[in-house]
Amino acid sequence: MKSSSPRSVRRRAALWGYALAASLPLHTLGWAQAPLVREQPAVQSLPALAPQTPAPLPPLPETVPAEPIHSAPIAIGSAMSVADFERLALSNNPSLAESWAKINALRGKWEQVGLAPNPYAGYSDQQLGSPSVEQRGVIFGQEIVRHEKLTLNRAVVCQEIQRAQQEYAAQQLRVLTDVRINFTNALAAQQRSQLAGEILKSAQGVVDITQKRLAAKEIGRADLLQAKVEYESAVILQKRSEFQYLESWRKLAAATGVSNFAPQAMQGRWDELPPLHEWEPTLQRLLRNSPEIAAAHAEIQRTRWAYQRAQVEKKPNLSFEGIVQDDRSVDATNGQIQLTLPIPIWNRNQGGITQAGHEALAAERALDKLQLDLQQRLATVFQRYQTAQAQVERYRQAILPDSRENLELVGKAYHAGEYDYLQMLVALRTFAQTNLSYLEALQDLRVAALEIDGLMLSNSLGAGN
């Protein structure tokens, strides 16, 4: 019996392998998408994942395209309202452009993680030690990703996009809240400056009358010195009010994203009362509408999809390789096919599954923590709101009217010579302190209400936002 050459044995083995592979159904080879297999969680306390279909890529949120930040002062003729500043901030605040870029980056990631591996091609020479190369061929191959891994990759990133969109919405609220708070503070500082001007005018009047009485030898020099001290205190108060206005304006300009913004006239009522808030409805609205809560829910979904993705990682991909070669020894063309499949013996992604399971648990606990944190933050602001609201009501109903009437009566009596300087000074101090305290309480009330309306989101330019 004639023995077979090694070359013919290899050729027959290749043909037998091709015939065997061709006779198997596609799902056995892994060429068709196999149904997603869901296993029990590696962590016993992890909730079972309900069957889901990966969501399509969410649409981009509507926003004003980011524009270059102005480098020169903006000349605006008419008085600006808070809505004008809000529009400026939505166009110029760099934190919004940053969040927008992160969303677009994730959309690129979503596209990339769902792409199949590229095929490869090559050239083959066999029997290089022979006097002449008798077999030359072309190699081509492809890794076939199985068990919906690419689909699950995109499902994970889809939730990252959802979370980034909620973070973008949260950043918009931070920007708008910063603008509204700084606009309110600037209005209050402007009113405080006007009030300080009135106090300064009254203090100057007291000095003038005191000088006349001193010249008439009705009072001593100590009274004149005391009047001058009160006048200088009023000057300091006015200067401090002016500096507070500049501070508020500069913060307002920073919130709009326009660094070199000259102070403009502002249109708005400094004494406007905010809407009333009650604790329980306010808390429920916060927990229902907070983009931070929505982002936490998206993170939970992301970790659950990541858990499913970790489960199918242990199911190996199929590698296919084919060779078409010219065999000059027999003057014919032949081919061979090779299919390889890793055997998951030692590495079954057990560590990755455990990690993903615990990350899913951590995301759920993070949501619970966030809800309690929001309640705690709201409690602090709500206490400020209620305290300021009670103060404003008392000032409006009783303290302010009594203080103004007292100053008018004492002033008339003082000019008529019925009251001495000390009584006039006490009345002036009381009126000034009462109005300043009322303005401070009203400012605290409005700022607290704005923080509540902004769902406890502010500090748009702070680190980590």
C-alpha cells in the first residue's frame, strides 16, 4: 500500500475539516446571534434583572449653541432684566459648553463600542526550506463577536448618555440659579446703597442742627462730636453698600460667562415677595423633579446593563480564518478553513461579574443616599426660608411702620427743640437698623426661595460641576 506524503495528509485533513464545518448548523458555529443568556447574580442580594431591550441612542438635548466668551465690555442701552442675564448665561457660561461636549463625546463612544472588529488579510508561503516555494496563498479572517456583546456595550453607554444629559440639565439649573441669586443680591445691594444715602443725608442734617445749637450754646461739644461719629458711620455704611453692589455685579457677570462686563442698569423690584412654600410638597417636588435623582436612576440602569455585559463576557467569541492557496506541486488551487474558540476554564470573568454586581448595588445605595442628602440640604435652606419669611412679615406689619412714624415724630420734636439730641440719635439709629435688617431678611427670603426653586442646585462654576 502506497504511503501518503505529509503534504497530502495535511490537504486531506483540511478538506475533511471544511466538510465537517460546512455540515454543522450556523448557530453551532456561533455565526448567528445566540439569545442572551441571563444567569443568577454573583452577589446574592443583587436584585434579579428583568429582561430588557437595549434602548436606542437618546436624542441630544435642546440647548443654545455655545458662543465665544466676550472679551470686551458689552454696551447695552436699556435696563437689563433677570431674563436678559439668563439668556446671556445660557449662551456664554463655559460650564454648559463643557457639559455639552461631554454628551457629544459619549455619543462618539456609543458609536465606537458597537462596531464589530475589522477583518484581517495576509499572505502565506509554505515549504520555505524547499528549493522552490510550492504553496502560496492568501489568508483572510474575522473575529465574530457573539452573545449580543456589542449591543450590550451600546446599552451601557446609552445610559451614560442619559446620565450626562441629566447632568447637563442640572448644570443649566445651577447657572440659572446663580444668575437669579446674584441678580437679587445686586438689587438688594443697590437698594441698600440708596438707603445708606438717606441715612447719610439724615446724619448730615443732625450734624448741621447740632452745630447751630452748639453755636447757640444750647449743647456741649461732646454732642457735636457724637453727631459727627454717627455721620462717619453712615459714610462707612454707604461705602460698604457700594462695594457689596460691585461684588454682586461681578459675581453676576461671572455667572453669565462674560468676565469683562461693565455694570448696567437693572430692571426689577427688590421688594418683591417670592411664592409661598410648604415643607412636604416642596420635598416631594424636589425628589420628583431633581435632575440629580434622574442621573442617579440612569447610573443604576448603566450598572445593570454593565452587569449583564459582564455575564456574557465569559462566553467566548469565534475566530474564523480561511486560506486560499496555489499548490504548484499538483498544479491546483485548494483552500482550508480554521475556526477557533477559547475554552473558558480558568478565566470565566468571575471577578468582573462580582465587580459589576457590587457596582450595581452601590449605585442603588447611592440613590438612597442622594435622596437623604437632598432632604438634608433642603432642610437647611427651608429653615432659612421660614425664618426670613417670619421676619419679613413682622417687619412689614409692625416694625417698619412704627419705626418710620417714630422717626418722623422725634424729628419734628427735635427741630422744635422739644427733644434733645440723644433722643433724635436713638430714633435715627433705630430707623436705619430696622430698614437694613428688613432688607437683609427680605434678601435672605428671596435667595432661599430661589435655591428651593432651583432644586438645590447652584455654584455652576465650582469645582466638580
